[in-house]
Amino acid sequence: MKKTALFIVLLFSIFKVDYAQNDECDGAAIRTHEAYLYGRFETKMKSTHGSGIVSSFFLYNWDIGCNWPEENNEIDIEMTGNLDASVQFTTHHPYQTSVTEIVPTSFNPHEVMVDYAIEWEPNVVRWFIDGELALEQTHNFITQLEFPMRIFMNLWAVSLPTWTGEWDPSALPGMSKYDYVRYYEYTPGIGNYGTSNNYSLVWEDEFDYLDDDRWDVDEGGNVGPLCTFRAQNINVIDGELILSITEFSDNQITKPVNFGVDVSALDLQTTDVVYINGGFNSWCGNCMPLTDDDGDGIWTLEYELPLGEHQYQYAINGWGGQIFHPELGSSCDYNPCDEWTNFGVLVEENEDVFYAPIYCWGSCESCSNWSNDEACLADFDDDAIVGISDVLYLLSQFGCVGDCDVDITNDLHVNVTDVLQILQVFGTSCI
């Protein structure tokens, strides 16, 4: 099989782009929970056509922590939607060095399902197409691939004319299909598969369903930076894993998130207002106020947010006032590996309501607990959930005046306000 010349590039030159928003498209990403050191990794897949679109099957040291780029490891199979007769194979190494080769093919990877495989050993990486060796790398950087890596598949877009071509939104929607994924352990001398029979099959996923014990769905992440990853763009249909790339949509799955901050130690004036600022409101300064209706110094806000990660800070009277954000690398710095000092919350599909920590202003100490101080004040029967029995008990005391044990709002009256409060937290777990 004829191959193009080998070359070395730097990652930052590939991903230096001018876009700042991930609102051009919705993509998809999935990865294994487990990481693997060496082995053979197979899939049968069909990629997506369209300029700017990238389909992939690859290995990556996801558990790198703050040790990037010195522990950067990655092995790629990628298809760019602007090329109809080639597949790209790459190894990425510490300190942003990568070695890439674009291998011409006799088929269009966007039109047919093809078997691809990676064999990774301590001193060599091999790529296979339909069982035939397509490329082998044994250069000096290979020995730097020494960290366990997870299996990834994703679908996204970028506008890089020299690599993917200009981004063409008219290509949407598109999809990549995967018939199976197989993992073979590297067992030299005792295996029964692959080069020199050095590999042994550990598991095969034929995508009869999406196995939550094996796969982790990426929700709200971004790459490119044109696309935002969406959980709803990952589906299993008729024995195939399907990743979709679609037009960006504001109509996303959202969940209520409760934010809170304790400013009781501050000497606030009656005109002072605490605001929250994050990517979800474009860091606007003073457009999203919290409230402290009971005057206890704990300012709160419930706000609907889409699935994924969200980072934020607090400000008194906007950016011109006092700002509360964590110290770099502190326990409440959501991403201690980057240069930004933000709080953060992860909104996932498997929960109904989310509660961000209530920090004491100026520290990472938690001053209050949502379960005790807010939602679960309505758990009258102490069964760890606000349910129908709690609602019925409150209604049985409706109209109570004075010291009432179902007075959620502490206004000495059990009235419609308490009913609305318990309905707002209905179904909340108090564990």
C-alpha cells in the first residue's frame, strides 16, 4: 500500500484557530472507563463526509491530571471529511511532538464499513486496514508511549484548510457508524492473535446496547473548537454505535442547578447584590443576581443548565465590586490544571436536581449543606427523599400559625408558599 511521507508536527500549530465559541455544531464523544497499557484495539467503522469534519478511533492518556504535556500520549486513527481516499495515522508524544502519516486507500472510508486496528507494543505501533498491515512506526519517540490509555471515539469539526479543509456547515447532519470494538491484551509468547500471536482477546462490544459499565459518554465537552459534545448525539441502533454531528441547538436537555454562597461574614449594605458569572451567562457581571429572602446571609439561585461542565465565580455588585473565586490549584479550583480560577459543577443526565457547594465567602470551606438547610427540610418522614407522604403531611397542617413543624419557609405560617416550596424539591434525594 503506497504511503505519503512521514512528518513531525506540533499540536499547538494544528489547533491554533481563531474561533472562541463552540456553537457551530453539536458533536459526540465516548470513551472507556478503563485505561490500557499496550494491546491490540480493533473497530469496524464508517466515517463522516464533509469538509472540516473529523471522525476517529484512538487511544489517549485521559488520566493525565496536571501532567500535560510531559505525559501526553495518544495513538490515532482519523478520517477527515474532505478526503475520500485516505486514512490518517498519528502518534502523539510528550511535549507536543507528533508523527503523522496519511495512508491512501482504494476505498472511500465515508461510504463503506472497514475494519481498522492498532497494535501497541513497548517499541512499536502498527496500524491495520482489513487485517493487512498499513503502517508501522518504530521511531525514537515510540518508547515515550508508556502510560495507560483509554479507547476513544468522537466526531467533531474544525476549520483548518491544510488539514481538514474549510468548515462547511452545509455537510450537516452527518454520522459515523461503529459495528464493534475489540480489545486484546498484549501477551507476548502466550497469545493467539495478531502479530506473532502476541495478543489475547479480553472483550468485544458488538453494540447490542450501550454498556454503561464500559463506556463513558462525554456531555458538554468541546474540541475543535467548533463543536460541543452532546449525549443525545450518541445512539445504539440495530447493533451499531452511531455518533452524529448536527447543527448547534439551544434546545438541549437541561437540569436545575442550585447555587449558593455564604456572605454572612461580610458587612453588606442593603443595596448590595451578589451575582453569579460563568460561561452560561457569558460572564456578564451583573445580569444574574442571587437572593437572600430570609436574610441569613446565604444567597442562592436555581438555574437551568445543559448537561456538561460549567464554571463560575461570584461578584458583589458586578465586576467592579468584590470578586469571589478559588485560589489557583486549591481544593475548590474546578480545573487545577489550567490557568483559570473558577468554581465548577458537572451536570449529568442521571440526576434530576444538582446542588453546587455553598462556600463561605473567601474560602473553600462549605458553610452550609443543601440537604439539611434547603431541600430536605421538607423530608418530614425522614425516608431520605421528598415524596408524596411529605406533601400529604404538609397539606394536613395547612393553615397552621406559629411554631409549625411543616413551616418550610420559617414565616410562622403554613400556606401556599410552603406548598410551592415542597413541590419545587419534590423527588429530591436527601442522602
